[in-house]
Amino acid sequence: MELIDTLRVFLENGEDWERKMTSIRGVTILKLPQTKSRPASLAIEINPLTDKGTPMKKKGVMIMGPSDLRAFRDIFNNEKVEVLITSIESIAPARKGAKGDEGDVLHI
């Protein structure tokens, strides 16, 4: 089945908020429900995966059209964003041990 046909079937038969995996690592297709002002539609959700194959974030970035994609590309490719995140990282306190570490427990 061709990509467009597969997407059309998913739009028509998929459940609201259902995600469909793609062959692109960290990219899924999300079926958005119909609202009062627009019909049901599809969006790309970008959520990079960790080395273990799990999503990095609880929710990814939703891309609903070419203008969204261009806007995110512009931001991600902006050198000032790299300077900003590097600066934030330099002043952030060091992270403590893994979750469940005794140091994280509040003793009463």
C-alpha cells in the first residue's frame, strides 16, 4: 500500500489520539480528533528515543504542516539557541544519583 493510501486509511479508521509508528526513529503519526472548527486530521509527533528505545519526553513536538516544520527548523538551527542551552547547562546544579537513591528520600 502506498504511503498516502496508508495515511488515508489511518485518518478514516484510526482512533482519536492514536499513534502510528513510522520507520523514522522518534517520529510517529498522531490522529487528532475532529473539533467544532476542523475535521479530524493527522500530525507528525517528534519525540527522540533514548539508547534504550524509550521516548525522551512524555509528549513530543507536534508538527501539523510545512510552516510548523520550517519554524521549528529555524529555531533548532539558530546558533543563539545552542549558546543559550550551553549557558543554562553551565549554571545548572549537578544532577544527583539515579531515582530511588537514598539521598533523594525525605526522612521524617
